[in-house]
Amino acid sequence: MEGPRERAPDKGYAWVVVFASFVIHVVVLGFIYSFGVLFVPIEASFAGASKASVALVGSTANAFLTLFGIVAGRVIDAFGFRIPSVVAGLIGVAALLVSSVATSIWMLLATYGVVFGTALGMAYFPAIVSVSTWFQARRGTGLGLAVCGSGVGNLAFAPLLSELESAYGWRVALRVMALSMVVLVAAAMLLARRVPPAKARIGLSFVALLGDRVFVSLLAVSATLSYSILVLFIHIVPSAQESGVSKSRAALILAAMGVASIAGRLVNGFTADCLGVPLMLRVAAAGMAVCLAVWPFVSGFWPFLLLGFAYAYNAGSYIGLAPAFVAELYPIQSIPTITGFTIGFSFVGIASGSPVTGLLRDATGSYHVGAFIAAAASLLSIVFITLAVRFHAAKVATSADLGTDSDGSNLSDQSASSYDAQAGETDDTSGDRVAFNP
């Protein structure tokens, strides 16, 4: 068994898990969101490198982080939360060290984008899923606090990477930052399992879930919002520099986005517990769309600072609320698998959003077209959020009439309880269902 098992959610060891998840987020997403600081020097280091190819490196790291979600549920079932995160830290150190001696942009794509990105995914999913399973009534607050770590990481990593790069070059900066993975390993040791063990779970497969309209809607939300989620984080530094903002001040913009991201996660996480997760998700998506649509017309340090702050506030809100949205739509037994599948599917958007934006910038000479496409993707996600809510409400009503389980498993509550009894781990939250209005 992995660590202490606290029956009651929202208290006790739950807050230790939040702290551990917070630290892991500092390292994992601090790296992801600070990549823009290294954008220009990396582009200048390799002959033939373009904005699209450099953006592809950063986006690939995030894409493989999310792609790990496809197997995250099964990995967590088999090994718990700690082991994958510890292994991730060790792989991450090796990947950064090898990336620091890359001889081409394509080698960097493989070592940083693929290997390091996968390592980050191995650490990220246990961190986010563990918090979801330890909270019920205060899930938005718990997740909001945990994912604030990525904003703190961005706030700390962006200026640090900028200073290291200016003084020693981006290669040395990566070697120094490899040490941060040791902190990740230490935090991973605090993660503990609360959910029932694998044999108590209802088996869920991706193909079978495609027959569930709620799940398909969640995939659509993930794909559309993930398309735009990193666009400004990766492109705002080169875009600001093109408008005349200095390198150091452009790095400050990225750091300020880290602060805004923290604020969005905290404020909207708490607000979601009061007003509902679906509503706050819609607000975040709309806010991102407005910022992306305005972006091509912004010039100068202060306008870019305000733009980055507003965008990161809403993007941070989405990052914190997305796992909570899954947890409200499905029972606790299904959270690791469903969360992994939906976040993993965001690979589709992440792998294309920033690279396509960079490609369109290279082709047209401006960010106008790329920004408008990303804004449209954010707006489209609002439609899918609404559909997920409506389909879930209909499924809950149908399940109540037929006596089936609302996660689509066609198990009665009595049958689900027998699964728990077989494992000797009956959890008083395993049958929890949440029905809400859009």
C-alpha cells in the first residue's frame, strides 16, 4: 500500500498531497511555460532553424507531457503515484543534460521535446490525479492551490533562465536547471494513494468510452482549448521583441504571466467551488479568445504586459479547472483513467497550436492569422463544455431511471459496491455523483 489512507476527503493528508503536487507543478510546468525565454537564442544557435521549428520543440515537450495521459491511468493503477514521479525525475535529469549538447534543432526536438516531455508527463499526471481523488467539496480549491505551482515555476524559472542564458548561454542554463528535477523527486515521495486499488476499479477503455457523449465532448474541449493554451506563452517573447521590447523586458512579461496564472488558479478555483466549474471554464475560454484576438494589434512593453497578464490569468484558470471538470462528471474510480485520456488527447491541440502559429508567422510575416485561428478554437471549446454538461445531466437522469452507474459502466450501485468489498477498500466517495445545470 502506498502511504497513509485517509478516509475523509478535503482534510488531513489531503493537504500534504496538495503541497507535493504544488512542488511538482513548479518544476514540470515551470519548464514548459518558460521555454519562450530560450526561443530566440535557440533559433540563433542552429543553421536553418525557423520560428516554426523552435516552436515545435517547445510544443512537442508539452504534447508528449499530455500524450502520456493515454497510459497514465493504467500506470497509476499499477505503480501508484510515487514510483512514476521518481522515475520521471531521473529521466528528466538525463534528458536535459543530453539536450544541452544537441548539435541540431532535430536532436533537441528528440531529447527535449520527446524524452524530457515524456518525463514531465510521468510526473504531472500522478500529481494532478492524486489531488482530484483526495477532494470533493473543496476540489476546486485543492486543485487551484496545487496547480499554482506552475505559475510559481514560471515566475521563478523565466527570469532565472533568462539570466543564465545571458551569462552562460542556453546550454549551460539547461544543465543548471537539471538540478531542479531533484526537488521533484523529493516531492514525489509525499504523494499517497486514496483511490481504490486497480482490482476495485471498473475497467475503462478509450474505444469503449467513445460511445459516451460526455467523454467525446470532453475530448473536444481538450483538443480545442489545448490548441491555444500555449500559443502566447511560447510566442509572446519573440512577438514583443519584434515590436521593439528589449530581451530583458520581454522576459519580465513572461514572468508576469506566471503571477497572473497563479491568480487565475487561486481565484477561479475558489470561485468554481461556489459558482460551478462549468461556468468558470466558459469564462476562462472566452477570456483567452479575447486576448488572442487582440494580440496582433498590441505593441510596446506595457500593452504586451497587460495582454500577457490577462491571457495567463484565464489560461491558468483552465489548467486548474479541467481536472475538476472531469472529477465532477465521473465517479472517483474513473478519475485517473478519464483524466489521463482527456488530458492526453490535448496532444492533438498542443502539437499543432504553437507550431502552426509559428508557421503562419513565417509565411505571412505577422501573427494575425495564427492568432485569429487560436481565438476561434477557444470560442469553440465553450460549445463543447456546454454539450458535456447537458449530456451528463441527461445521463444522470437516465441512470436514475434504469438503476445503472452514471459513468457508463452499466453497473448498479450494488455491483459497484461489491467491487469495493472484494478489495476490502470501500470508499465512501466511490459512488459520488454530481449533477449540475449549465
